[in-house]
Amino acid sequence: MGLSLAMTAIVASTLADLAETVSVPQLRILVLLHLGGPANLVAIARHLGVDRSNVSRPADRLVAGGLAERMTDEADRRSVVLSLTASGRRLVDSVMDRRREILGGLVGRLQEADRTALRQGVDALLRLVDDGESGAITRGPLLRWTRSPR
């Protein structure tokens, strides 16, 4: 729980500067598009684990704010996909860079043996989370929303 609280505090501190720019649901959409590229609203909703109606309004706000754009899907001309603009990509990059900076500063203060142990432990934990087989995870992989929507 201590690690969970620490990670939540890091995430919260990187979101504080964005409060007037984007909401948490909007940031989740931006991160998904950053990781997976353009996607339609149905795919975005599926990967976020929400109903499509919960994606439409935040997506509209992202488009209005110049952080995302709608375009015709090249594979299906009837479908519209959402993609990041250069401003949207810069915003996600800045949030992720700040998180890396905070975590890097903390990890950099560890002794080498502790850094190695931390790396091994985190890798092992992420393998368990990613396989979706953990008894604590009952509805598929915990990190499904970070996967590419394609």
C-alpha cells in the first residue's frame, strides 16, 4: 500500500499542473492515443473499460482544445478516428517526462544493489499484472487500457 500511495502522489503531482487544461478521463484518452495511435471511439471505450458514451464528451473537448483531431479512417471511410495533434503529443510527453524525472530522482538515490533489486521486482510484478492470471485481477489484465487499441 505504501508503494501505491507513493505512485498516486507522483501521478497527482503531475496532474496538478493540467487541472485547467485536461481532465483525468481526457488524459487517459490522450495517453491511449499516444501509445496506440489513432482509434475510433468504440475502440477507445473498450480499451478504457468504459461505455462509448463516456468517451464522446471528453473526446469532443480534446478536439475543441486542439489536443486531438477527428479524421476519416483510411480502412473504413464510414468510420471516424481520433488522433493526437502535435499539441496533444507534447502534453502527454511533458506529463510522462515529469513522471520520469520524479521517479528517476528517487531511484537515482538508491544504492546500485537496491536499484537492481527494484528493477527485478518491478519486472516480476509487471509480468504478473500483464498476464491477467493473478487471483487479485478478475476482469482481464489490469493495464489493458495502456495497450494499443489496434
